[in-house]
Amino acid sequence: MTQSFQALMIEDVDGKPRAGFKPIALSDLPDNDVLVEVAYSSLNYKDGLAVSGKGRIARRLPMVAGIDLAGTVVESRSPDWKPGDQVVVNGWGMSETEWGGYARYQRVKPHMLTRLPAKFSLRQAMAIGTAGYTAALCVNALEDWGTIREREGEVLVTGAAGGVGSVAVALLASRGYRVTASTGRKETHEYLASLGAKGFVDRGTLAEKGSMLQKERWVGAVDTVGSTTLVNVLAQTVYGGAVTACGLAGGADLPGSVMPHILRAVTLIGVDSVMAPHAKRDRAWATLAESLDLALLDSMTTVEPLSRVPELAGEILAGRIRGRVVIEIT
Ligand code: NDP
């Protein structure tokens, strides 16, 4: 086994979190029960916040960044896992309170592991990553609510060309819904159409303050943007419809009114991937295995080395990343 390996580590420099590469050894890893050799991680918006230092994601320092990992169990003190098992970890506090996936090896707590679903390779599991698994949580929540299944009409995805958005568009379209994609990048229309989007909304029109109730349009929506965009989406949702809120790419505020909720019985469903219980995770991965076309997944994915993460962190926060980025750990 490698004596020392590079980790993308966030450390306290003059009272501020700063990310940089640092060689560490197995003996530096936390004393958790399962040692995983990491093959791939991924790049998510939250990784951008953590690595750039623009968001206080790491709650204890030093912290190995990376909210996702996929790899192979090397050693285990847990009866549930054995060497050779292929595993995935999404969230569970990685990069916040638990050391994460931007390192060749990581020791994790047994409950954090999910068995790699048979349909996916380690690389494909990270092409999905937290973003894709969150998209599946959103789709499951909307289907459980029911309106998108019961009523004909458009399902909206905001931040559509991003990671959560791309997987949400592909999943919803393959499950038979008519998907409208909201994006600020016209040049992604062809790409989004290839994932299954049938209509487009310029994100600028959703970002402007609108009236409390607007023309009913969406039978459901996956929102990754938050703020005024989410308020407008709620104001445009049909009677009895639901919107899943999972993101804040446009802002963490919610400057709206109760009107859609009290006059149209619109429901706002909160979606969290980090601490989602195992049953929800397993269902999300089952939805992905059932409905995500692997060729489409490949078409939305680029693969980058760990060394580029600091640069890519700035790119994802600037909204310049299309689809998903897999981080290859060598
Ligand atoms: P990406 O950067 O890949 O996607 C975000 C997309 O939002 C961009 O591609 C862009 O889409 C759009 N966008 C960016 N900036 C703005 C802006 N200022 N105003 C409006 N739209 C904007 O990120 P991810 O897909 O990884 O994550 C999306 C969001 O979901 C993030 O806020 C992230 O923190 C959150 N998230 C939450 C999770 C949870 O557990 N609740 C889990 C995973 C993600 P376009 O160019 O098409 O307009």
C-alpha cells in the first residue's frame, strides 16, 4: 500500500479556511472502521464552496475535502463490509465534519457506505455523485406527492444545465414527464434537448420579482436555484402541485408569500442529501438504476484529475460547469 498520498486538505491559515494539496499517510487518517481506496470523487457546488473558501463548509480543520467518494474496501473492522467490496459514499458530513473523498485513501464509518449498485461502475457512480442522487431524491419526492403522475403538464427543472439539473432532466424525461428546462445558457439548449427537455425558459425571467400568484403552469418542479426563482416557480405551480427545493445557486433567501400555499395548496418539499436515511438513499439509487440512460450519463460527464479541483471550484461557483465532473483519484 502507498506510504504517502496527496490529499486536497482545507486548513486554517490566519483564521481562514484555505485548500491546498498535502501529502498524508494512512496513519494520518481518522480511526474509522472501514478503509477505502478511493478511485473517483466528483465535483459538486458544495465542493466549490468548500475548496474556494467562499462557504464555511468544513466545520473542523484540518479537513480533507470532497463530499463524494467511490472505491474499494481495503480493510474493515465492520462485519458489514469486507475487502474487495465496491462502495459509494455521498455526504454523511464528508468535507464538513468527516474527512472526504479528495484523497487516495479514506477511513469512513460503516454506516456511511452504500454498496455500488450493479448497474453502475465506480466512475459512473461518481458521474451521478451527490448531484445526481439528489436529483433522484427530488424525482421520488415529486412522484410520492403525486400531482406529476396524476396531471398532464410541464415539469420544470431550474439550473437545468448544472449537475443536479442535468440528471433531473434526464430522469424525469425517461420516466415519461414533459420537461421544461430553465437555464441561463442558451448554448446548452441542444444538450438539454438531448437529455429530454422539450421546452425552455430563460432563467432571467424567473429571477425577476413577480406577483404573488401567476399563471398556473408547472405540475411540479425541481428547483436548484432558490431565492426569487423559487418564489416565482411556486407562484406558477398548478393547484395542488409540489416543488422540491434542494439548492441555492441563485441565493439562500426566499422572498415570497404564502399565497401559492394557502390559495392553491402548493407544497414546498425540502430535499436534503447529506443526512438522508438509508431507505431514501436506496430508493434514489434504485430510481437511477431504473431510469438513467448510461449513454446520456456519459454525455453529461467530463473526467478531470484531482490536481484541477481548486481551479474547477471557481468554475462551478461561476455557473460555468455543464453537467457533471468526475474527479479521478490517482
Ligand atoms: P451546478 O453548479 O452544477 O448547477 C447549478 C446551476 O444553477 C448552474 O449550472 C446554473 O444553471 C444555475 N445557476 C448558477 N448560478 C446561478 C444564479 N446566480 N442564478 C440562477 N441560476 C444559477 O451545481 P450542483 O448541480 O452541484 O448543485 C446545484 C444546487 O443544489 C447548489 O446550490 C447545491 O448546493 C445544491 N445541492 C443541494 C443538495 C442537498 O442535499 N440539498 C445536494 C446537491 C446539491 P444554468 O446555467 O442552466 O442556468
